[in-house]
Amino acid sequence: MSIAQPLDVVDKPLNNLALSLLGFAGVGVVGAATAGVAISRGGLRPVEHLTRVAELIAHTQDLTVRIPVDGGDEIARLSRSFNDMTEALAASRESQQQLIADAGHELRTPLTSLRANVQLLAKSFRSGRKLPEGALDDLLDSVESQIGELAVLIADLQELSRSDARQGKATYAVVPLHEVARRALERVKPRGNEVRFTADLEEWYVIADAAALERAVVNLLDNAVKFSPPEAVVSLGLGNGRLTVRDQGPGIASEELPHVFDRFWRSPTSRSLPGSGLGLAIVAKAVREAGGTVTLRAAETQGTEAVVQIPGARTPPPTTAPRSPRGGQP
């Protein structure tokens, strides 16, 4: 006995199932694509915001713009790093602008005095009226003094600018601090004929830029000579890694000590003395880059004592030490 049935009974449900699966697959693909686009846009939105801020800063040069930071993912870390970078750039620009403003202010006084003196000399020459001999000598001494003050200020500004340009590029090596101090003392002695020098230097080796470190010691010694009365003693010592420069001058008031390493700062009692107000700022920068510290304090008996402490060792390392951007233990 045979039974026959049309295949439509089987084919039709299969075809319907195929169409249903095709429809669900299409909806799934479209849904997945939509969700992927939405998720990627949401994930890249902080990057897009960061890009817009970077373009805005590049176009407007406005370094005060900050990116809101939310969360602790990699994008948030990148935003924090970007904010830190712009903050450092803003601080550097402000420092440069302040240096230019301070330099202009400091240059104005000697230039004004020099111009007045030169105009007086020119007027005397053109009119044929000779100045009294004593007045002429005083005028020439004043011109020479103002020219010397300008030369010192320009030299210190050049040293500061070179120091800023060298930052991160200077050659750091093992430096015998005792030899650096001895060379600095020999350089200063001809300028300090009216004072006596004593030196007690133990061996101490540091990692630093030798030229910058020598300039720092020279500045400390020059400063001690400038404030020491005739026949006073300027002492240079180095022991246990501590370099000291002591004078027998009038000393510095305690309320002025926090400002002595500021650029162009000068004590009210020393503004009549020669100097640019940059010497101790150069010292602080050189010592800081060598990984050390420098302080000024009242000496035990009389005068002022400068103390420089730089990490190092009593003996040089057996091999050449690696370069270090901030100094360190040899």
C-alpha cells in the first residue's frame, strides 16, 4: 500500500524559516553596526574633544585652556598629561615674560643715568663751555660705572639664557668639586684685593656640569667679597660634601632671606652697590640642576654664610659615570 503527499508540506515551512532567519540576521547586522558606531563614537568622544582643544590652543596660543578629566582610563591619563603640559608651557611663558619685564626695568635705570651724563658731556662739547675739572672727573667716573653695571647685567642675562637653553642638553660628568672651588677662588682673588681669603677643601666628587658649577661658586665668592669690609676674611670650605662661603659683612635680615635667590631681587641696603640681582639666581639654578640645595644664613659670629650641599662621594667612581639630568650619587 502506497501513500503520497506533496513536498509543499515540507518546502513551505523551510522557506518560511529561511526568510525568517534572513530577516533576523539582517536586523542583527544593522543593530550591531548601529551599536558599534554608537560605542566607538562614545569612546572616541574624549579623543575628539582633546583634538579640538589642541587645535584651539594651536590657533589661539591660549595656554589657560584645560580639558575636563573624568575617570581613570587611558584617555583620562592622556588628558591629565595634556593639562600638565599646557600648565608647564604657561609657567615657562610667564617666567620668560617676567624675565623680560624685569630686565627692561633693571636696564632702564643705568641707561637713563648714562644718557643724562652723555647728554651733559655732549652739551659741554658743542657749546664750548668746559666743565669744572672735578665735575668732569665725577661725570666720567659715573659713565664708567654705569657702563660696567650694564656689562654685568647683560653678562648675567646671557648666562641665564644659556642656562635655560642648556637645560636637558648639558653634559653631566663626574666633577671634583674641590678642584672646581679652587679654580673659582683663583678667579675671584684678583677682584678681592682688599680682603683675605682662606680655603679648606676636602675631596668631594659630584655629577654636574663643571662650567655651571664653577660659575656658581664664583658668584658666591664675588657676593662675599662685595659685602665684606676691607681687611675682612672670606672663608671657603668643603667638608663632608658641604661647600660653605662665609664673609664678615653686615649680614642679611631674616625677613630678606626667602627672597635672596629670586631673579633681580636686591636688598634695600645693597641697591647702591654694583650688581644685577641675578648672581644668586644663577647659583640656585646651577646647584638645583646638579641635584643639590643652596641656602643663605647668618654666620655664627658675623656676616653671612652660603651653604651648598650636592650629593656625591669622597672618591671618584671606578668607571665613567652616566650622564644625569639632575645630578646624583656617583
